[in-house]
Amino acid sequence: MKLHFEPNLDYQLQAIEAVCGLFHGQETCRTEFTVTRDAADPQMALFANDLGIGNRLTLLDDELLANLHAIQLRHGLAPAASLASGDFTVEMETGTGKTYVYLRTVFELNKRYGFTKFVIVVPSVAIKEGVYHTIETAEEHLKGLYAGAPFDFFLYDSAKLGQVRNFATSPQIQIMVMTVGAINKFGDEQQAQSEEADDAARREKSKNVMYRPSEKTGGEKPIDLIRATRPILIVDEPQSVEGGLDGKGRKAMERMNPLCNLRYSATPKEARHMVFKLDAVDAYERKLVKQIEVAAASVEGGHNKAYVRFIAPASRGKSVVGAKIELDVATARGVARQTVTVAPLDKLEEVTKREIYRDHIIGQEIRDAGVDKFMELRYPGGEQYLRPGQAYGDVEPLAVQRQMIHRTIKEHLDKEKRLAPQGIKVLSLFFIDAVEKYRQYDADGNTVKGDYARIFEEEYRRLAKHPDYQSLFKEVDLTTAAEDVHNGYFSIDKKKVGSKTVEVFKDTKGTTQADDDTYGLIMRDKEKLLSFETPLSSSSPTPPCVKAGTTRTSFKSAPCARCRRNNSADRPSGAAYASA
């Protein structure tokens, strides 16, 4: 599969023009500076120092402000009172081509004003890889639009500092893609100097190589070479990069001495010098994005039987005096689930004022001894010892999750029946609360299906037999199909399990670098992901699918979920299962 780029979408051209218009009246020129030759390269020993080439701004602040006002007036944006900084913001809703827009802007700025040095700063490694892949994919398209503009692009790598030197000396368009983590190891210059002065050898060894002289850069600091070029910074999702006005990310970018900061975001927290705005409402009204459908899964009749959840022992000093439990209590507005404190031999019918709890009594034993915590519950016909978090009379474990999985598969197959004839592949993505509920390991380190994987396959096979979906399956072996159509991608830890060293998938909270990296993988290999000919897992041991999250009682049902189709035209695209 080959992705097609549409070069004439009006809103994208407007966003490009908004940024380029900031420099109206700018002369086509550049700045030059000296770059020390590479002493480590014997072939360079006889040559003089190199010539560095950088961007040069000839406009005065008043001229930039006038251009900014003209652009803001054109787009109905509030005019800036002054030019408080070199930050300019472009707001574009997710899915409207933000990355493509700023790549096109690079070439337009070069075509009109001769700017050649650009640094794209992103919040995470995964997004960096996604941006790089987009440049690779769009390379042929961009060369077709700008035939006379050769360009180089690369991922900043601290082990390949020679690329930074080439960035400084090349006369061609240079696009360096880096994470903010590559430059924000020190909060400010004073902190950097103080840390170097204290136990210099240790500090120098551990210091970010961006700020350390290197033979690969002719004995200069990489940051100094970048500073000399006065790069135009393109900040992808600045709210995640900058860390606020005084954040480490912002201070790190200031060290690059940028000509300006072009800030692209779907949800900017600070709209500094807004030049273009396409928010979620605008994008929907212009039919650029689809509406989201929400199907809620909830428990009905959950209060119709006695329910008790043990939360924790209740202590006074060193003595256990009772227990904190969760009950369905009668209130003026009806039955409500509440947390109450009870004592041994308390009658729950009296506590809740509900007859359904008749003969349910808190037992004599409530223990709080380190990890040995439990509460005795007596009920008609028996007794039960509940540990913290355990419940009596709750709905069937995983019943809600089963319904959510069932509904998602059904929505998936319904959409596939409608869209497959049009050549559109349907994908379904699940967010789960714990890796072990999808994938576990036995004593020898072999993977074992968790509850969610087992439920998925059961519900998939059940729905696949329904008459409504026979056209999708025909002669497919449902035993293997159910296993093939789902998979997951997780943040990985390597550890010893049994006799093997295996990649163990770890839970994350949705706010860490590991979460970002996992989520970003969905941006890789889009062509393979969207192709009917490519199996879900493609040629890699773990598929490009993912993100961390929490299983919820509501889910988004839309054509955005994983599936798979074998090379056979009769093979259906099944719902895919992904998590982190």
C-alpha cells in the first residue's frame, strides 16, 4: 500500500500561508560562520575550517508585529498587543494533517526566504519516530512539489554527532528531529556550570553530550553549532514539550538561539501569538473529522441482592475496632452504594435499612496483621472471609468487560460488512487496566492468555456463527481465526521468568514516557496496518498497535479499531485486541 498526499486542501494551505506570511518583506539571505574542521578525520587535516550556514532574519520587530496583525485579522483571531516573544501558534485538530502542514511550511519558507535550518522538537521517542516515518513517506511527494530544493533529514542521535556538524555546514535544507529529552538535562546554564564545577570528572562524564565538546564536531559543543545556525524550531505539541513558561523544555530550546518557535498543537495550553486555528468544532463542521459514537455499559439491578465489599480494617490506636466496608444503603433518594464503618456483630439489615440484608452479620474476626488482613462475614447458610478489595454478592466477575468486548466485536463486524466492499479496513482498539488480564506467563516463561484474551475469543467465535456475518467468514476456521485477529502491544521489561529471559509487559498509568512510547507505535507502519494483505503481526514479534489505559464502562465505537485479514479474499477482518 502507498499513501497518497493531497497537496491542495484549502485549510492546510491556509495554515501554511499563515506562517509564511509572518515573514512578508524578509530578504532572501543567510548568515555564515566558521566551523572548526574535524580533527578526528585524517582526511580533513590539510584543509581549512569549514563554513557554517545559518538562517538570518532581516525584519524588525515592528514589521513582524504588523505581519502578525494582518494574519490574525484575516483569520478572525484576537490581535496581539505586542510581540512578546518569537513564539507563533498553529492550532489544528488531531487528524487534520498537522505534521504534513509543518513539513510543507519548511519548504515554503525555504522557497520564499531561503531559510535552511529547521529543528523539530517532540515530547517523546515514539512521536519522534512517527514524525521521521512521515517525512520518509512524504519524501517523494515533497520532491515533486519542490523539485529544486534538495534536503536532508535525520533523527538526532548522541552517538552520531557528525550529523550535527553537517547540519551546520550544509547549504541544503536541513531537518533535525529530536526529543526535548535530548536537550533538557540541565534546567539552566548556571545549574550546568555549577554541576560541572562539582566533581568535574564525574559530572563531565554524565553530562548531556549536547553540551559537551566532541571530536566529532571539531572540538565544539553540538549545542553551539546549532545555536550558530539560528534554526527555526517546530515544536510538536508544545504543552508536552515546554513545561510552561519557566519549564526545562522551554529553557532548553532557548539555548538553541532559535530564529522563532513555530508551535503546532491540537490542544495548546498557551496560545502565544496565534496565527491559525482549526479546533475540534471547526474540524467537525467542515467534515474533516468524524463524530464519535459512545455506547455505555452499566450494571442494572445491581442493588437487588446483598452486597458487601471489605475495604480495610478500622483501627483506634493499636486496636482493631471494626471494618470499613461498602454496602448498598437505603437513602431518601433511593439505594446508594456507600462506605460505612461497622463493628463485630453489627447487623447489616439495621445498618442499611434494607430487608435484603436480613441475617447478614459482621463476624467476630476482623484482623489487621501486616499482610494478613481479613473480615468475617456471616450470611444465611454460611460464612465468608473477605480480604481487602474482595466482595460478597457482587456481579459476576468480568461480566461488564465481557459485554463491552461483545459489543465492540459486533460493532466492528457491522462496520466491516458495510465498509469492506469499499476497500476500507476496520480497526478496533481496546484500552485495558492491567497487562495480566490480557497476557500472562507460565513457570517456563511461555505466554498464556489472560481473561480478556479468552473472553475475546469466546465472543468472537459466538458472533462469527451468527447468520448476519456469514458473508464475512464463509469457510474460515474459526478456531484459528479467533486467535489470529487480536494481539496487543505493551511497554516492555526484560526479566527472568522460569528458565528464560523474556520480555515481560508492564502496566503503566497513561502519563509516563513508556505510555507515550507505546501509544506512538500506532503511528508506525501505517501502510502495513491499513493493508488487507498484511497480517496483524506482520513480520515483527510484536505488532504495531497500541496504548495504555483503563478498561471503562463506556467505549468509543467508530472505525478506529484493529483487525486482520489473510491473503485469502474470503478471510474476514476480525476485531483486534491491543493494550499497554
